[in-house]
Amino acid sequence: MKYIPTIGIECHVQLATKTKLFSEVDNDARNKEPNSCVSPVDYALPGMLPRLNGEAIKFAILAGKAMNCKINNYSRFDRKHYFYPDSPKGYQITQFYHPIIGEGYVELPSGRRIRIEHAHLEGDAGKLTHFDNYSLVDLNRVDTPLIEIVSMPDIHSAKDAHDYCKELWRLMIFAGVSYGDLYNGNMRFDVNTSIAPEGSDQLGTRTEVKNLNSFRSVERAIEYEIARQTKVLESGEKVKQETRGWNDATGKTTAQRSKEEAKDYRYMPEPDLPPVNLTDESIKKEAEKLPLMPHDYREKFGDIIASDILEILLDYPELTKKINEVEQKYVKNISNLFTSVLLAEEKSAEYLNDLPSAKQLSDLAEMNEKKELSSTGTKEVFLKMFDPQMKGRDAKTIAKELGVIQENDLGALEQIVDTVLAKPETKKAQEDFRNGEEKVIGFLVGQVMKESHGKANPSAVQQILRQKLA
Amino acid sequence: MDIKREDILHLADLSDFSLSDTEIDSLGGDLKEIIKYISQLEELDTDNIEPTYQVFEMENVWREDEIKPQDATRDELLALTKEEKDHQIKVPKVL
């Protein structure tokens, strides 16, 4: 029997605000000592009151707009109760009844749309590290602002799940609301997977795999779950509704100890935080700050840049924005430099924050297209633009300094060709060529290039040689 | 409404309380009385009345996104915990 998978994804995005959601301490705990970014509020000392970070509201509006979502005028916070050492309060402050972000959709590169059910603001939990017979708690991450994005069960393949997560990541970094650093857990995915016989109008029993932190692990965990559930059903058994853990090393999901009791979070309104009531104008004012999104760039550059190159660029907002600044006729040329030269560099991550100006790049592309620079020369000049010694200089100055400007002056080239043809060691090759040995032209071009110290334009040289040897 | 023993154990679990057998027995009776008392509210007609979430009727109270020095240091906060290790709070193993 053929089974159709149905997948829904919850994604937690850490917002890149300066301070936490409810306290005025540093929200960026990367490379910081444990428990060094913790206030008495995060520590949940008696009498401490949360104070809402207005910037998180603004970020939520941008994030929502990036996902084509309705922004709700009215939203407020609730307490979700549970006891676990990662939360000193004994509850998480979240938005259960009235989330700030309503329905919307995310469009995948393939054009398929995945609907968003809603997204809400909430505080993150602390970090636990487990040892043999104890655990250690670091509260730096407590109440880092998160938005939890809940998709509709619109995804039907592991590949689409991968693409959806990746597109969400791009939307968040293009909107500028998250660092999107997956390695540091800035985005985490919970994946619900079920399968049902083709044509069935009912969904199967789902399993949930929590806390996946890469697109690849989302894809692999779903592939595994689909295969596992298919096997279970085909052997006549039933899929158990449970939470399963993903092991990246073994490539398998395993049942986690299920709680005997159904979850009972006893949600209640958070009395310490007044509701948020946004006017249409204030939402509009924030939403207008949303920069161009990946789909805008796809529309704009789809006919100019090959889609595989464009999709690579869209993983780097800095590169995409720069491409948007250069003269349109050089867009393709510079896109290729970015993807095939810059990103191949070991230091590319550093370079991204300090790209050459659009003018420098356009000049470089112009020189390349006029054949003043060979492709190797173009690459050399381009990389020199990141050299602290050369930075800021225009393409022509750098090219001159490197001595890579190609000789296109036909008169000058002809002289060099004549010199080479006059050399006794080329006589045999000339004869061979005249006798129809086409491939020796390469040898002769090489000799001319050598004579010109690599500055001649090879295609022009070949043209002259062919005329002379005709 | 009768409160079953398992309901009390469930509530105790949710509240992270441990109860002795005598406490469980006496709580059953107490809770029944408490619920009966609170249930008087059900006599009121609350149709078409907005729930009250807070009594100050404030809205849109938020602060600037600026880091401020804190009143308590890390050491002071960690000193409040039962046990500390490597600047972290040490707790019995959980998973």
C-alpha cells in the first residue's frame, strides 16, 4: 500500500534583541561565562516582575510580515506551568490564547506554499548539561525572546520539510530578527510526522521528534520516521503517539520515556504583563521596515541569475543585498564571483561583513567583460579587494598593481606574435599547424602568452595566429 | 463532587508536593469543601462578560531594549542555590 506522509513543524527562533524578553540583561550569551547574563528576574527571585521588551514586539511584527502573516492587534501573555530545573519560575511565559502573529504562509523555492497556523512570543528556558549523577544549570538563555512558528500540516515530504525550515531561516535572517546561528541553537525544530494510506481522509497517528537543529537532521529524521511508520503499519501494528529522540550519529529515532500522565500545563493569564494592543498604524509603520525578502529577489533576479546560483546567494543576505546594488548588467558576472570565488575562500565568513563597494565590483565586472582582465586576472583582482592593504582601491588600480591587465591592443599583440613566430623553436609547430594539426595552436598561444608575461588576451592571440598562419 | 485519591496525587505531582497518607486523606475532604465554596460563583451569569485578566486596565507597557547594570551579581545569585559547581547550579540528575 502507498502511504502519504503528513508533516507539521514547530520552529523556535531566538530573536536578536539586545536584552532579554523580560529583563534588561545581555541577550547575547555566546562565548559568555555560565550564569553571567542573569538578572534577579530571570532567577525568579520572589517579588521580581517581568518588564516586556518593546523591541521584541517590533521583531515579532517583522517576522510575521516576512511570513505573510496577519499581525493581531491584541495579544497577551500566559503562564505555562511545569517543573524542570531549566526554568526557575516554575512556568514559561508564552502566548497561549492570544498570539501576536496570526495566519500566513511561507512560499518554498519550488513555489509550494506552506500555511502558518500562528506564531507567538515566549521566553526560552535555561540550558542543562547532564553528567553521570547530576545536572548543571546555566540560566543565560532563560527568557531569551523566542517566536514559536507553528505550521499547518501542509508538508508531505522530507525534502519539502527541509526546504520549509531553510526558507524560514532565510526569512528570519533577511528580516534581521535573528542571527540564525543554527550551531548555537538560534533555531530549533520540532517535527510531527504521520502517514496515512493514499486516498484516506484521516491522518495517521503522529510522532514528534523534538529539538532538531539543522535542516539536514529535519530531513533525515522525517525520512527515518516515514520508513519506520510504514514498516509498523505493514506488519499490522499501530503507530504509537509518542515523542522520539533523534540521534544524528546513528541516523535513527528512538522512543523516549513517555510521561505516564498527559501534559497538564494549567495555562493562566500572566497577571504581571499588561496586554499588547497595537493600532493598525503602528503595525503598518513597523511592517514598512521589512527589507526585500528572498521571494522578492527571486522575482527580481530569476531571469538573470541561474536558479542554483541564486539559491546559494540567498543563504547570504550580505551577498544578495550587494548584488542588488551593482549595475544590473553585471549582476550575473558578480554573482558568479561571489559563489565560485568568494565562498570558496577559507576566510569567506569574515569577508561577508566587509564586502567591496558596488562601484568597485561593477568596475571589475566591466574590465572582465571588456576582456581587459582574463578570468584568472578578474579572480585575482577580486580577492585583492579583501586584502587590508588594497581595500578601497578601485579595480583598475589593483589590476595595474598586480600587472594583470590583458594586452588587447591588436598592434602590440601582433608584434609579440611576430617575435614568437620568428623563433626557431616554433617553426615545427607552425608547419604542423599548416599541415592541419589543429591542436598545436595551443602550444603557440602558450608561447605568445609567455612572451607577453601572461598579459595577452588568449582569444585575441589565437585570432591573430590563425590569420598569420592561414 | 468527590475528590478521588488519584486526583490528589495528580495535583500533588503537578505542584511538586510530596504528601503523606494522612495528608492525602484530610486534603480530600478539604478540597471538596473548597470547591463547593468556589462553586458558588457558578451561579452568576457570565455570558457576554469579558474575562478580567488584570485589574489595572493598563496596555502596551514596555521598555527600551537597553542593557542595564543589575543589582545582583552572579556570585550573589549563585550563593542562593543549594549547591554550585563551575558557576552553574548543581541539581540532581534529570533527563
